[in-house]
Amino acid sequence: MTLKLPMILRSFKIIISLFFFFVVTFQVYGEEKIDIWKNNKVNSSSENKDNNTSSEGKNEEKINQNSVLNESILIEEQQLSKKDEIKIFGIYDPEEFNLNLNMWSSTKAEDVKASIKRIKKIKLSNTSNEILENILLSFSYPPEGMTEKEFTDIKINWLIENQRSDLIENFLKQNKEFDGKRRAVQYLVDENISKANIKEGCNKISFIDSSIKDSYLEKFKIYCLVFNEKKNEARLLLDLLREQKQSDKFFDDKINFLLGISSTTDKKVNDKNLLNFYLSSVTIKDFSYEPSKKTKKEIWKFLSASNLIKLEDITDKEKLKNLELAANQGRLDRNTIFEIYKQIPFNLNKLINAKNVYQSLEGSDARPLIYQKFLLSENVDSQLDYLFILENLFKKAKIQNIYSEFLSERLKEIGLENIPDEYKEIAESRILSKEEIQLGKVKYNDKILHQSKVLKFYLENEDQKKVQKDIDKIFKKIIKNKKYFFSAKDLALVDALLKDGFNLPSNFNYKELSEKYDIPKNLLQLIDKKQNAFLTLKIVEIIGEDEPHQLDSETIYFITNLLNEMNLINIRNKVIISALPRRV
């Protein structure tokens, strides 16, 4: 969906014009009354002279005023027209997050680029990522000094780099024409091909509206018709593609062969893109391909999914290293490496003495040896021993990305409850589980404000009147306790309650309690400059790889305070829901 200038801005142009018209009318009319008043006081001998002078002056003044008025309207129209020419692209309505179309307009392009660059180096938590995508993918004008193409590229790059196929689908549905559309479509097609499940891919890609025209997409649709035995339809679409000069010699050759129009096809593997590579693989008999460091990531994924990667020569250490490097970079399924490790033979003596022997071997031999020894270990102690030796070997080779998830899964299979105390702490730190960021069931505790039933307003959308009664009751109880300490988390909740219109006891001095917590001045300055979206981007950097409940209390307080100041209530609620309740 491409949004034009909002109706409210067009109305604003009309209001400005009417305002200037009434100002001028009032001024001209006022001066005519003053001239009449003066004419009554002058003698008759000078009356005609004065009238002529007055009339000439008024006419000249009217001309000047009309000139200023027309110039003002022209400038206003030029400004609005200039903004009206800018097309905006996104997925979300900014109002859903208490923002608007001008959310980036006060922010300089280089500031946004620098922040996005830093964020890309962080493995964002679910909440951080959600907030970032909310603001980045909302419809809005680009930052100051950034073209609509640059801004759209940032959005598309983020979606592709983070493999957000679902959001790319939505982006294509809502934005018909935009720079980078071909890249988005090609990614979506390639993502389906790379799974080596063409039936699912053909069903999945059918979501794209027929109004979206792209040669790469059309080629894949033609192949899907062939795949589903709809050859007549495939020929019609192919002829149409040729007429539009969007086909090419390679594609024509492959489809003609698959349609049975020709009995031979080019035997050369085409790896220019994944679709060409896939067509090569299904049309060339005894297809084989040797991937290299230059091989595209999507081709690696397809080879892995299609079980086309094999280490025919187990003595080829250089190829094994290339495969490990590809897996570490995410171009190859990491499980493929462990399957290859199992195929490398070792004599019985090496396997028995693996713990002593591995240190004298090259890494490409030591890792498979220790992996096989782990598989042969029967007790937990020895399994853990070899798992952590293997971890060090992967770290030493700087390919630990292959191993981190494998280690986590193995530790979960063993179970923390079965792990000896000397390994427990290190094992806990290595487990990468979604359970860590799934918040769990809330357990309310009315002895602590930020864990009390007051939170039901944010967690369960409870009626405001009932929540107000809970506030009165809980505050009465807490204030009586002279030993009670109001924490930064308590004040974060209080700040939100005040923002949302709740009443607090008159003897509760929030202002005094909050003064001991400093909020970074550079962030407060962004509020003064009305840079709401950019400040939210900074908050994403601050939360980073943590979930809000993992942050320290003071950070939680100043983040919620800043979001309150910016009236970003929906985003603030995401933080509150994670950061404040006690969960089990």
C-alpha cells in the first residue's frame, strides 16, 4: 500500500489560505474605517486631495498585501507539494504505536544509519526486535536527508537479513511498487526453493497478487505449472513472458526441455541465482556441484536440504574446512557437519585414548574424534567432559557458531537435574532455550507494589475502577509499613499509573522519590526535539539482547519514564509486562 499526503495536511493548506484571507480582509477593512474617521476631521478644502492620496495608498497597500499573501500561499503549496511527492512504504499503521507519519522527519539520516548499524551487531531479544520492527516497518516519511529509496532499502535489508519471510509477504501485499521489490520477491522465491520442497513452495508463493509483476517470480510460477502438470498453462505464460522480453535463453531451454518440446538441454550448471541452479539440478543427469567460498548462501541451503553435500573423499581436509566455514556462517545446515564427523574412521586405539590423543591432532581430525567419543560415552560425567572439550576445539578454530546450538540441545537432553554440581553452573550458561524468554505465569504479591494486583490493568485489561480500588488498598497497606522501600521498579509502575490517569494517595511523594534516579540527558534532549522514533531506536539499543525483566531496576525506570514522556504507551506496556511482574 502506498500512502499519499494525509487528508489532514490538505485541509491544513485550505485553513492556511483562509487564515491569510481573513487577516488581510480585517486589515483592509480596519484601515478604511480609520480613513473615514480622519476625513470627518479635515476641512473641505483638503478633502479631495486627502481622499485621492488615501485611495492611492490603500490600493498600493492592497497590492502589497495580496502579493505577500500569494507568496505565502505559494510557499506553503510548494512545501506541501514537495512532501506530497514522497511515497511512503511499510506494514504497520504508526498510530498503533502512538506514532505518526512524521515520526522520523526531525531526525538526521546519518543518526538513523549509525544506530541501525550498531543494532545489527547485537543479537536482539524478542522484545527489542519487536519494538524495532514496530517503528522501522511503520508507514512514515524518511528521516531528514534520506531518500525514500534509501529508507525502503533499510527496511528490506532488515527483513532479508533476519529471514522474516512472513513480514516480506506482508510488505509485498501492502506496497505494490517500490525500489528493492525485485530483491524482496527473489528472496521469498529462493527461501521456498532452498527448502527443497517445491510443492510447498509453489503453494506458498501463490499468495502474491497477480498485479505484482516480476520476471523472477513469473519464471518460478511457470516452473510451478510444469511441476503440477499444467503444461498448457505453462506454455501460455512462457510465450507471454517472451513477448514482454522478460525471459532468457537459459530459462527457455530448461522449460522447453521439461515441457518435452526439446529432447536435449544445456549440461552446464548455472549458479547465477537459485532458480537457475535448481533448474540445472532437475534437468542435468547425474548432477553434481562443488560449492566454494563464493557460493551463494541460498545455494548452500538448497544443497544441504537436498542432501547434495557429501564428503566423498574423507581425506580431503580442505573441503571439510570449507564445509565447516560455510556452516559457521549459516550457509550450510550445521547438522551436516556432525553427520560428516560420524563418517570419518578412527582405529580402536585412538578412540580408546581419545582424551590423550586429540591434542596431538589437527583440529579437523580432533573434532570428529572427540565427537565420536562423546557418542560412545555412556555416563553423564564423561559425556559432559567430551562436550566441553569439543566446545573448546570449536572455539579455538573460531567456528563456535556450529556448536553452540548443538551443545545446548545435548545439555537439555541430559537434563540439568542430572548434571553434577561441578558442571551445573557452566551447563546453565550454555543452554539456549526459548523458555528463558517465555515469561511464565504471573504470581501477584500485594506486599510489593510492582508485583501487586495493580498490574492486572496492564496484564488482564481489568476495569479501571477496580484497579483504582486496588491502588488505594495496596498503597494504604504499604505506606503503613515504615520499613517499606520504594524501588525503581515500583516507581516505574507509579509513573505509568499517573500517566494513565490513576489517583495516588496525597501523602505519597512520587516527585521526591524519583529525583534520586537520573535519566540520561542526551535521551531527554531527543524528547525536546520531538525525535520519538529515534529515541525508541536508542531504547532498542539499550535493551539490546536482554528481555526487559533482565535489566536492572534503574534502567527499567528510566526506559518507562522516557516512553511515558513521549506518549508511546503501547511500547511502554510491552516493557512493563515483561519487566515488573513476578512470574513462575
